[in-house]
Amino acid sequence: MKIPSSIWTLLIGIVLTLVSLWYGQNHGLLPTAASDEAVLVDGLFNTMMIVSTGIFLIVEGILLYAAFRYRRKPGDNQDGPPVEGNVPLEILWTAIPAIIVIGISVYSFDVYNDIGGFDPHAVHEAPITQNMSMNMPGAAIAATLTDTPPSTEPNLNQQESDAAMQDPATAAIRNADQIPQKQNAPGIGIVSPTIGESPDKGGKPPALAVNVTGLQYAWLFTYPETGVSTGELHLPIGREVKINMTANDVIHAFWVPEFRLKQDAIPGRQSEIRFTPRVEGDYALICAELCGPYHGAMRTQVVVESPENFDKWIQEQLVASRDTLNQAVALNPANLSADEFLAPYTKDMGIKPEVLHQVHK
């Protein structure tokens, strides 16, 4: 008995769907999801893998079937039948990808919004002169080529920088007096790029604040609540973390693949990223922005540990820093420069000696 083509189509569709769903959930292409935000990002990635796998199998399957089914037979030298097109089929294969793209776009924006990537309250009203120029053709481009009057808006970068500099450990690292803090961009208002503050956590004080400073070629971390400074980032599991970051020289990028979040550290701007670690372990913090010839070596460790171990580590750092300071005061010979004398102690802080001279004192 000949099986109708509709039955074959249904069976093939079921098999393709099952294969796509299985591979989309078991591709093994992503590292450990080590933060609450990573689960949202992975859901989006898995959905795109499911759709991509199904489309790939359909297209390649039809291509192989057509190449085999309609191949030229031996001795057949006739021309193929003329095909003028099929309007319903063309509409179908145009509509389906459009629906898929729109659906993924909506899903992507929803995930981006859930991890705090979009904050409509951060966009301020542009100056009147700028708003008027937007209504005239070509004036938007011309406005970027002419001088704009000084903004009367508060410099939010400066405010956040001043707040961070209240911590002596942060002030000793950052070159805030050498790098002017940027003012709001006219008509945009996004001064401090923020990502990671999900709506269900918005408005609540962060459980842990860490000031991060990027410089060629190292990451330096300070904990304002305790005054601890280190070259290795330690975080407690299950507590929201707010990273306040900037750069002393060029643009760097704070990226931990297991957290699925990346944020630029920009000279003259105060960036922010929030996340909640959920899996204990050691993870690599990588600079994802080309920052110079030794960019590839700009990496350090992020240690996610239990709250008890984190508190113990903080206490150890406090004791170590106090002992180191006492030794420095007692033992520093007058003939040694600060760089030369402090170099042996940088190992305990996780800071490379060759970057010590770049730290502002």
C-alpha cells in the first residue's frame, strides 16, 4: 500500500521537530550557567538553536532529496519542464522566516529587559535646540558637526565617580583627577551604561558593591564596605552583586562567559553591571575589548564561594593588608622606590608587579 505524501510530510515534520528540540537542549556549546541572568540568556540561545536546527534540516533535506530524486537519468538529454513559479509557495516561505525573526526579536528584547538592559527612565529629554533640529531633514547630522551649548544637566558620571572615590582604596587606584568625567550625550542621556538589574530587584539596595578598575593590563577590585583591595574577584553565592567600573587608560570589557554578561569599562564613564552568582567555582574574567599588545593576558579569576567562605576571605584580606602595612612601615629602606618596594607584596594581592607603576597614588 502506497503511503500518501501528506502522511510522509507529517511523519517527517514530527521527526524534525523532535530532533530539533533535543539538539536545541543538548548541544553542549555553552559553559556552565553560573548566574541567575545566565539562565535567561541560555533560554534564548536554546530557542534559537532549536529554530536553526529545524531550518537547517529542512533546507538541507529538501536539497539532498531534490538532487537525488530529480537527477538526470542516463540517456535523458531533454530540457527540463519550464517552471514559472508558485506565488502561494513564495508567500509562504517569505512569511514563515518573517514570523520567526519577529518572534525571536520580541523574545530577545524580553530577555534583555529582564536582565536590566533597557531602562526607559534613564533617557532624559533632549535640549530644545536639539529637539528642534530633529524635525528638519538633515539637521540631525549637522547638529553633530556644530558646537552645542553647555549642558545644564547634572554630570551623573561625575556624581558616581565622586561617590566611588569616597572609598580610599578606590581613590588610590583610579586616575579620576586625570580623566575628566563625560557629560550626558545630548538627546540620549545614557551616562552610566547599566545591565543586569532585573525588574524584580529594581529599587532594592545591592547585597554587595564592588568597584572595578581596568588598566593595561590588569583588573583591580575594591570592596568599599571593607576597604579590601585585590586583583582577584571573590563573590558570595546567591547574593546580588553590583559592579561599578571604569578604566584608567583605554576601553576594557568585563566579561565572564559563565555569567553571560559583558560590560565595557570606559575612561571618563561609570559603567554598572549587576548579577547574582548561583554556582560555586572558579571562573575566568576576560577583557573582551582589544586594549593593547598584551590584551590577551588581561585576565584574572572570579571565585564564587559560599557566604561563610567569602566572609572568611574578607577577614583574611583585612588581616593580611594590616600586617603588610605594618611590615612596609617598619622595613622599607629609604633607597627603594614605591614600585620596587611594593613589588614583592603584589603576589598576595593577585596584582602583577609590572602593572604596579600604572596605579595612581
